[in-house]
Amino acid sequence: MTFWVMVHRRRMLAAVPTHLAGSSVLCARVWPPHLGVTFFSAHWKTTEVPIFFLEVMELSSGIWKLLSGVKTNKSTPFNLNSMPYHCYQDVSNLQCYQSDFSKLEELTRVLANVDAINGKLVDTISNSTIFDEQINHDMCTFKSFVRAFIGSPPVQHKMKHVLVSTMGTQNEPFSPFSQAREREPIVIDNLAKVSNFLDVSTQQRKVVRFKVCPQATQHRILIGTLKEVLNNFKVDLDALDSQGLDKDTIMGQQIVLTCLKFLTEAAVSNEPESTSWMRLSPSKNVNTSGSRKWEDVLEMFNDLIEYFRAETRLKLHVAKAEVMKEGLLQIKDILIDNSIGYKEARHQERLVQKKLSKTLGHSSRCLFTLLLYYLFGRVSDIEVDMAGGVYQSGSDNKNWLCMGRILTSDSEKMIGRGVKQLDRALSLFKFVWETAEMKGHLDLQGHLWCVGEHNRVLRYRGNTYFLHGICL
């Protein structure tokens, strides 16, 4: 249920009903003041509409206290620790935040060497994974708060000025990230999401799948993808060693190593320098019923999933193993044993490609993971801090794909990481655009934000990246 409270000239009046004192807010938004009046909207778990007023002596600091979970009195029914800060992204008066900007600067100092990548927190100095709920909470708070600032008129005006001066789009300028939905984060884990984003038609989606499948389902791509998934699993398994090994961790390490060895041996025939073509075909009397199959790999993946399903620190790896099971289930009866001879092994490899191409659909996360490895040599899903969109500018209807990244520091290392992460996302979308044979050329443009007075234009792999500073 949504309700509105009117705040007039820094004051709100009346009392909270006692039966609502334990209610909690699911979402809250502050709307811009007009003529001294501000409207505050919130969603409640209760089905009743509470009519109440709160007295707030200082509007800017008072609203901040309300939004950060600091109760103004004992009966205030707000529990906003879980509330996303970007819920109040429609604020148009940046002046309301001046007294709270120090909070953003403090978070910047705390998170200076922390980056959020591939769904996890990483220490940029040691490149190790961070398992800390408080830091994770701080990162979510920081990025949501930054989104609120980016949506304010001063930042929007400044960004448009930079675009006009750089791109020369005075006649028909576009305003990326001006809408709230454009500043929302997005996780891309299948081709359907990319197609929806780019407005790819049903017929064009068939074209994309028809062109992608033969490339992404090659035997060597499948083996490379599975090995990358296992190697990523192994990195965080080894990171848990310092916290003490338990039975499941030891068993998990053994399974990963065994499966990696299994896949490495299976990949021998795919090496260009391999002399596997010299191997003789097996005798017709040889019983191949005991030959290894993809089902063996499937069983090892099932064991990994079972052992670590409840381990939150490995949930991303478990999820990715679950994704790859989709493909392994389709090919479990196909041989993966090179001892059967070169010609037969090649035949089995072609069966793998044919089976996966036939069964993995456009929305398949397994197909998407194979494509990521084919394009980038990585298997992690694409994550973008701000989704942005496709914009048109100029009389020739030129298309611009803009996406955003929020940085915790302005160090060259952090900027470089941010640019590369954006480049991966933008390149994927352009690949689908071109594969779908969409009309017009798609130019790529990345935007990065950090706290401070930084404004730079960077070039990377032929694309433009804007570094924007956030300050008051």
C-alpha cells in the first residue's frame, strides 16, 4: 500500500498509529520540493493506509536519518536497513543532500580498494575475494546513493554539457541515464535479455541462435568453458583453506582436480600440434562399453553442487555449475574417450556440437556461458551498474549504446578495471546487434562515475568512455 505525507517548510505534523509501529517500509521515495512542500512516498507491508505526520526539525538531515534507519522517535515504524537508497532517485534538488555528502565520501574511503565484479567483492590489491557482509552492505549503499546523485539536475546538466562539447550533438542531444530505469543495475545471463534490451524481433532472434550455436558449441569451446568454471571454483575453494579445511572442502578440491584432469585429457585431440591423428582405430573386437562418457563429468558436477549448495561463499560457482548441467545432460551418453581412435573421437565431438546446437535455446544460460567463453575466454555473467539504453542522435538516426559503471576510487587501476568491464558488456551487445542484422550502425559509449572533481574522456579499443566526477 502506498501513502503520501506532505512536508511543509521543513515540518511534518501528527502521530503514528500504535498498531503500525512495528510495520516496516519496503520502499521509500522523496519527491522534489515545490514552493516549500515536499511529498514523501512509502510502501508498507500492512494493507491499511496510515495517516500520520512526523515533526522534522531539519529537513535535509532529518530525511537522511529517516532513510538511513535512524528513528526520530520510538514509535517511528521505519526499518530501512534493507531499503535501497536509489528508491529516492527522483530527487531534483541536490541541495537536500549537501549535509550528507560526507557520508558518501566516507564510504569512498572505506571502499577505496574494493571492486564489485562478477557478482562478488574483490580486493584490488591482492585480487582476492572478500567475504564480508558489512563491506557488501557498504558497497550496495554506496552505489545506490551514487545513482541518486547521478539523477539530479546538476549532474545531468553537467553530463549533457560534456556530451555536447565532445560529440558535437548540439542539434539533437540525447540524455543518457536521465530516467530512473536507466540507472538501475542489470545482470545479463542469457541471450534473451540482450535481445529484449535491443528490441530484437522474433525472426532476428532465430538468426542469432542459428549463427551463434555452431560457434559456441564446438567441442573445444565446451571443454574450455567447463575448465574455466572449475578453475574459478578452485580459486575460492583454495581461498577457504586459510579458514580451516573441512571434509567437504577437501572432497571438493579432489573433485575439481579430477575433473580438470579428465577434461584436459579429453582435449588432446583438439590441439593443432597433437599427433592424435596417428593413433590407430581400435580393433572391432574391442569392447568400448567401458569407455568414458560425458556422464562422468556430469556426475562430478552433481557432486560439487551437492557438497557446496549450502555454502554461501561459493554460491556463484554452484550456480554456474548448475547452468552447465543443462548442456551436460544433453550429451551424457556421448563418448569422451580418446582411446577409441582419432576418427571415432572426432565423430563423437561432432555429435556433441550437433546435440548442443539442437537443444540449447535462445534463452539458455548454458548457451550464453559458452558464448561468453567463445568471445572473451570468461564464463561470468555480464553485470552493469547502470543499464543505460540505446539512444538515437542526429538526422541519420545514429544509434548509441550507453552503459554505466560506478567506481569506488579514481585510481588509474580502478578506472582501467571499470573500462574493461564496460567494454566486455558493450562488446557483447554489439555482437548481438550485428549478428541479428539490426538496421543502422551501433556506436558504443561507456560512462564511469567516481566521487571527486574528475572529468576525462578516454578511448579504449576504438570506443569512447567518459569519466564523470561527483561533487557538490
